[in-house]
Amino acid sequence: VHDTGGDPVLATLEIRELLNNDNPIAVIGGLLSGTTASVAIVSDQYGVPLISPTATNDRINEIGPMVFQPNLTGMFESRLLARVAVDLLLKTRIAILHPDNPEGLRRVQAFADEVKNLGGEIVASVSYGANVTDFRNEMDQISEKMPQVIFVPASVDEMMMIGPQLDFYRTGALVL
């Protein structure tokens, strides 16, 4: 156990000492995103897996292939679903149906940025309000753009209403 004191520089020094002297098979920590990033860079360079269960920066795992973050956030999930749509499913025309709230907008931005980076196109982005139960207008706006995929970053309760309507209004697209 090494205490970084929340200092990224001290974290770097401590992880180097740990990796050089103790030869661990894996490292767990740091606790905060700043110290975790420092530790992750060094661990990845040494080829020692780092598991970061508490860091909240959702891009920690992008530091390297030996860096793992089990507490993934909605932003990571949104970017991952964009990769699934474009790289795995080979779909390029994508629509988004999202809640009109700060979290919905953040997830849309993460998803849309990743789709664009991968060469896909957002053909429609339609929001809905908190108390909407009939999604016909939203479905019509999306359907006229003929997307191959519809990304819906909705809560479970919202999907209970949206899911059947996606089928009923025959959007004809795969739903993520």
C-alpha cells in the first residue's frame, strides 16, 4: 500500500517504486482521477494492469490497454455504443432520440462526437420532454431521415414507453 496524498507527482514516484521493487502482477488505484491517470501511464508503460475502481474521469481506460475502469459511466457507454454501431455493425446513418435534460445532452454529445470521429453521420437528433408519453412526432422526425440505427440514451422507465412505440411507428432501424 502506497499513499499518494492525492498528489499526481507523488503518485508517479510511488508507482515507479512499487513496480521496480515489488514486481506486482496488477495495481489497484489510485483513488482520484488525477492520481489514477499518473499511475495508469506508468503502469501501462511497465505492462502491469491497473484497475481503477473509484476514479470518475470516464476516459481513464483510454490511457492504455493495461488500464481498466470497472465503474464506467454513461459517457463511456455512449462512446462504446457509437463504436458498436459504426465499426461493428457497419452502420453510418444514425439518429438520436434523447431526453431534454443535462445528462441526456451530455450523452448525446459523447455519442455524436464518436460517431463523427468514426466516419458516421448523425442524420437526426430529436429530444423529448420529461412528461412525454406519446412519441409519434419524435418518431416521425426520425423516420423521415431513414436512419439505420437509433441511439436512445433513456432511463429504464422511459424505454418502457419508447420501446414499443419505436416498433409501433415502424422506424425500421436498429435501436441502441
